[in-house]
Amino acid sequence: MKKVFVTGATGLLGTNTIIKLLQYDYSVIALVRKKSSWMGEESKNLRCIEGDLFSDISEHVQNVDAVIHIAAETGQNLLSYEDYKKTNYDATAHLFAKATAAGVKKFLFVSTANTLGFGNSADRGNEQAPQLYPFTSSYYAKSKLEAENYLLQQNRETNVVILNPTFMIGAYDRKPSSGKIIFWVWKKKVVFYPKGGKNFVHAEDAAEGIIKAVEKGKRGEKYLLANENLTYKEFFKKVNTISRQNPVMIPIPDLVLAMLGVFGDGLRKLKIKISLSSANMKALRIDNFYSNRKSVEDLRITYQSVDKAIEDAIRFFEKKNNI
């Protein structure tokens, strides 16, 4: 039985990953802030340990085959690069040092697709494409790219594999995190949508990709975990169909989003935490599209439809909120 150590165990991707690891008969040690925050079922093959990303995990990674580092600071409203660097870079370097000292064979780092260059429907982004604006101005994406580069430079005794998931939708999104996009349209009579788009992937499939990378991932390689490229309008229409609603759909002019971005920049200079910024508003106006060709060919992932991801997310939210 393979043994793995997982961070970010109680988030959307972490929960889905651990559930699948247990299904595949892995032994899992999960780092959590509170054991009560684990949403999945108990298992004899799962041991939750309390701590944070800077805890001394040395004893817990002895005889571990792989460390799967999922935990990250993903908020869009923090005001300085250091706010992201502490969690996304410094903690990653700390965990990697502990894993290497313990002789762990493989270190899987879950990053983001936005460290890679995006494309459009005709020419989609891939693992070789360099990061592009507006994500070069995203403190979150910059901190994840810095961590990627550090790990690849240290890729000697412990094999490093980078996973780059796109926008994940699915069950166990307890905050919610990315699932907030469903609440943007769900149970609304009028929906305002930006004209851009992005790549969506079922969180279950991103979890499957991580496990495939434990088994098949190659040293020093990056793998986009991606599926359907959709405009926001197309995605919202799927939510409407699945939730059996028919709201009025109104596009947001690009100029309005650009002005909101400038307004947000001003507030952020005044030290007001807000997700509005020129970079974030630009991200809503572009086709942020990616290819999953490498993960399909190398990791043999079979991706589910985004419709299934939306259904699973809505079912989870209904159950969680007793709707």
C-alpha cells in the first residue's frame, strides 16, 4: 500500500483527492487545522494530523512515497505580494525541505493554470506557454510561479511534478471557493455576465489527475488539468439549464469592467481589501482557454463533462444549506 502526505485536505480539491486516494487503497496522512473540518468519511487508511504549513512534519513524512501539496492562499483581495508569498512560496519551500530530508520519492505541487500562457478557442494555452498578462500582475499567480520555479531548480533527490488545474467545479466546496461562480447565476432573475471565458474542470477529475501523476507523472514536468473552454455566457446557460431557470442575461460592457478595475486599484492603494483590480477585471474580458492534451496522453485522464461538475456542485450546496 502506497502512503502519501496531503496538505489542503479540507478544501475543494483536497477533499476530492483524499476521497479518491482512499478509493484506490492509498494510506493517507492529511494535514488539517482542525480534525473536525474533514468532510469525508472516516477510514482506517486516513490519519488527520493538526497543524499548519510551517509545522514540523518530519515524523509524518517518514516512509512516505509522495507529498501532495495542495494548500494555498487563493484569495483575490489581499494587498501585497508578501501576503501570498508566505503561504504559496515560503511554506512550499519548507515542506519540500522536510520531504527531501525524509527521503520522500515524489513531491507533487498543485499550482494553477494561470502560471501558464492562455490562448483562445483556435490556439489554446499549453504547458510550454509562458505566463501572460493579466496573470503576470496577479500576486497569487506570481507567487505560484515562483514556487514552481524554485521546486524545479531543486529537482534532484526528490522528483518534482507540477499540476496546473484550471477553474474547478464540484462537490465539497464548503467555503464556497470557486463554486461562488454558480451563486452568481443560481436562483437569479437577472444575470449580468462578462464577455470573456475560461477553462472549467470537474474537481473529481483534477483529483484523478493528481493520483495519476503520483503513478505516472514524469520528473520536472507540468500537467494542465483542464477540460471545457467556455465563455461565461455558455457556462451560465449550463447552470440555468441544470437548475431549471431562465433569467434575463445581460452582458457587461468591457468599458464598465475596465472602469471598475481602475476604481478597485484606487481603493487598494488606500489599503482597502477588495477583489476589484485592473488585472482581475481584465481576466473577465479575455478567453482564458487551455488544452488538456498532455494530461490525456501522458496521465490517461478521462474528463467528465462540466454539466456533471455543475450538477454535483449544486447538489452539494443544496444538501449543505438544506435548500
